[in-house]
Amino acid sequence: MKLSPNFDLSEFVVSQEATRAGIDNTPPTVVVANLTALCVAILEPLRQALGPVRVSSGYRCPALNAAIGGARDSQHLTGHAADIAVNGRTLNEVYTWIFDNAPFDQVIREFPPGGWVHVSYAPGRGRRQGLRATRGADGRTIYEQIGRLA
């Protein structure tokens, strides 16, 4: 099912962990609508500006989110968020383009220097939070507000 010209629902629901654990990660209709809005508002413009976008994590049903240790209030649960990279672009370039050009709710540069970019779009909830996620000495995730990357 097409969410937008260049994104298919299958990209947002595929999960190795769901397959391993036999979890049905089929989203409800409201989640499909949220994923469509994310694609139209952020991912399509990002693709036009920087090139093909690869989704590494999109929708997570509650069972899948719990299985991977996701946050209880993760925007992945509602289809408002995706973890992404853009072929041929650094993750800092992706983060900065979103920060400067997109109507995002959160954009998180996760676990540099590798990692991914988490982006969320939730109409009516435009916090415009720019964050960096790193691991503390105890293994817990630490979020630091960073705004625009230089």
C-alpha cells in the first residue's frame, strides 16, 4: 500500500524482531494515516532535497515495542515517527536538513558517530525538539537538547 509517491507501508512495518517472535505488526487505520502524514510532510520533501530515504524502523505495535525495549510513550507506537538514513548523506546532514526545513515534532541524532536519525511529525504537537541520544556509562540512553547542528 502506497503512503506517498515514494514510500510504501511495507517499509514502515517490516521488523526482524517481529518475524523472529511471531508478532503481527500490522497497523490500525489511524496509524496508517499518521504514517502517510509523516511521509507527505517530512520524508517526501527530504527525499526530494537529499535523495533516497531508508527507513530502519517505523511503526511498532505494543508487543514489538516491548520486545525491543522501546519507550512506553514512543511515537513509533502511533505511526508519528521513523528512524531513517539517506543514501549517500551523513546523518548530520540529514538531521540538519530536517531541523532547517521540515515541520518536525522531534528530530534526534541517535548514537553518533554511527546510528540513525529519528524524526517525528505530529500535527498540533510541534515541539521542534532537536536532540542527541548517547549511551551513559550505565548503558542507559541520555538525551541532550542540541538544536541545530553546526
